[in-house]
Amino acid sequence: MDVRRAAERYRGGDPQAGIETRHAFSFGPHYDPDNLRFGAVIACNEERLAPGAGFGEHPHSHTEIVTWVVEGELTHRDSTGHETRVRPGDVQHLSAAAGVRHVERNDGDVPLTFVQMWLTPRESGGDPSYDLVPGIADATPYAVPAAGAMLHVRRLEPGERTAVPDAAYVYVHVVRGEVRLAGEELRPGDAARITGARSLEAVATAPAELLLWEMAP
């Protein structure tokens, strides 16, 4: 198990424009040939947008983009005609396929924090698609079949346990709280990259929220 701490994330964004980003993987000017991906995951960005701040229209292709809002409300618009507000507890999935453009903004009057994860699809091309699951229930898996991946959201009370999926690759991101996993204490922003996960459990030592990616070889 490879543990990456929140303090190790690359700092990015544009603070003067109200955008603060923390990258878990090699990204843009923060190139690291030894940290390009884990399984299908190629990005896990913690984004903080001040009221009125955001990312103007920009393109993506050949990427599965999954977003989890922690606090605030995210305004999304894309070139396929979707315009939505993404709130805490919602799972948003934009499949860029052969190409799509979108806008992401904080149009609210309070700060916005969200986690955005990018996965590489097994095949390129196709038509872009969009999905929004409002208020996904705890432990309800969300499948991203194009990337051979499944997202598990777990909210734990102190002392509560959750099984880590048995899989070729598992990526665990701590959104909030604290958990103990394989002898390691994980806190907000920490992540664990597990290869060949078998019979592992995470135990909450404080109220916690976890995002777990289960990925095939």
C-alpha cells in the first residue's frame, strides 16, 4: 500500500482569481514521470473556488471525469446542452469521449470545495455523455464501465468499519475525518494506492467520508 499525504499534493490553480488546486498526480507544469497514474486514475484534484470564481469553457477528450462536491454548489454547463447544479452528496460524471467543452463555476455566495477525479477509458472515441446522481446513498456503487472502474462512497461514524474492495487496484481518498487502514492513519486529503487488495478494512477514528475506486487490471 502506497500512502500519499495531503501535504505532498502539488499546488496549482490561480489564487488571485479565487482558484486553489491540490493535485495528487502529475499535472500540467507539475510533471512527474513516476506519478502519472494509478490503475485508471490519472487525476484526483482538490478544488477550492471562491464565490464568483471558476473555470471558463475548456475542452476535454478521452477522459471520464467524476466530481464530488464537499461544500458549496458547483455550476456545470457543457457543449452537449447540459446545465446543472451539483451539490454535496451528488455524483457527477462527464464522459468526454471524442471531445466536449464545459464550464465549471461557483455562482454561489459561499466558498465551493470539490474533488474531481479523471480516469482513462479503455477505448477512445465515441459520443460524450453526462450523468448526475443526486444524493447517492451510502455504500451505493457507481459504475464507470468505460474505465473498468467502480466508485464506492462511504460515510462512517467513529468505530465503524468498511471493507475495501478486493480488486487489482483500489484508490482510497479521504474527503473528511480520519480512518485507520492497514496500520496507517489517514486524514483529509490523504490517499492510499493499493495493488492486489485482499481482505482489508478501513476503520473510522472520527466521523469520516471516503471515496474508494475499485478498478480492474
